[in-house]
Amino acid sequence: MTRRRIAIGAARVLALGLAFGLTLVMAIGPATGLAAVQSTGPAVTGTAPDAPCCGPTTPTGARLSKFLDGTGVDHLWLIGQRVNWETGETIAASTMPTTTHCSAFVAAIGERLGVYVLRPPQHGQILLANAQMSWLRDAGAAGGWRSLAGPVAAQAAANQGDLVLEAFSNPNPRRPGHIAIVRPSEQSRAALHRDGPRETQAGESNALDTSTRLGFRGHRGAWAASGHGGLRYYAHTIDWSQPR
């Protein structure tokens, strides 16, 4: 009976330890031959679902947030308009009411931050997002861009104050892709897993601060939970010593 009670007690301790994320060491007691359980402390720190996913926002990250908030993308680079790609100001109504300007916005912000990404006049605004994705993949490294492993790395780089792009090339080259700027955020791991990095974008719906899931919802296969979609992420250091 005593041996049975010890075994049951050890099993309960094991269950509690796993529930609270503890590292548990199982040892065989020399006298009883039963498993003894010892906690050696937390196995991983900062992995709770409500913990920040990707590190704190640095001072340069905060500066990037302020810069993005001042772009005016919520009322410029509007759908259904022909726009000046650098300013986002409307030139005239477009003959195509579904015309969007995600790639022009990204190009303009890159220019303002002193970072080159494919833009007019090297490529026109039509299907520019697809072309930017190809350029980042094939030629971006020569221009200082680095490929990132996934959404966690993308959010972390934005929090550090880097210019981070998330891009989706449409499998149909005659249809537009989409591209957006990852913005700093101390969102939780659960939120990142579900919704992706926070981002600023022009597109079907312009937004200063939205989720990747919502921003790319019109592009099937772009975002899937935990980043298992067609999105690709690229980062470039910003020289914040220059006035922006």
C-alpha cells in the first residue's frame, strides 16, 4: 500500500510540474525502486501565451512606430484612385475601382527612410508587389536586405527599429500580390500565432496598425497560423542618424 501511495503521489507531482512548465527529473529511488520527482525550475522563460512574443520595443523601434503613424496611409494611397506613388495624393479617379497601392506605399516609405526597394521608374505601379517580391528574393541581399526565417523574427526585427517587409507574390503572375510593413509591437505569442505580426499598409483597406491576418485576408494562402503560409519576410537596417 505504501509503495502504491508513493507512486500515486509522484504521478500527481509530475502532472502539476508539467502544468506549470517545470523541468522535472525522474530518479529511481535505490530503496523503493520507485520514481522520485524533482523540480529544477522553469524549462523555458517568456513562453506563456500572454507573454510578449518578440522582445521589447527599443528606442529606435519606438521611433519607427512614430514614423509609420505619421505616414498618412489611412487617408492617402487610396483604393480606386490614381496616385502620386511618392506622396500617395490622388491624381484622379482610376478607371479600375479595385486599383490598390500597397507596393507604391512601401516604395515611398523605403525612399523616405533611405532604403531602396524596387520602385518607379525601374518598374511601373502595375503588378509592382509581385515584382518587389521577386526583387527582394533575387537581388535584395546586394542592396542590404536580409531574409528572415518567419513571423517571430520579423516582429523582433521591427521591434529593434529595422524596416521589415512582409510580401506575398500571387501564384498567378497576372494578378496582384500584396506587400506591407511590419510595425513594432509587444503583442503576445498567442496573438502572433493567430494573427501574425502587426503591420502598416495600403491596399483594399488602408491601416496604420492592423494584423497580418486581416491585412492579407484578400490573398488566399498568404497567411496561415504560425506563419505556415506563402508570406516571406525581409529586413533592412535604417540609418536613424539621418533626419526622417
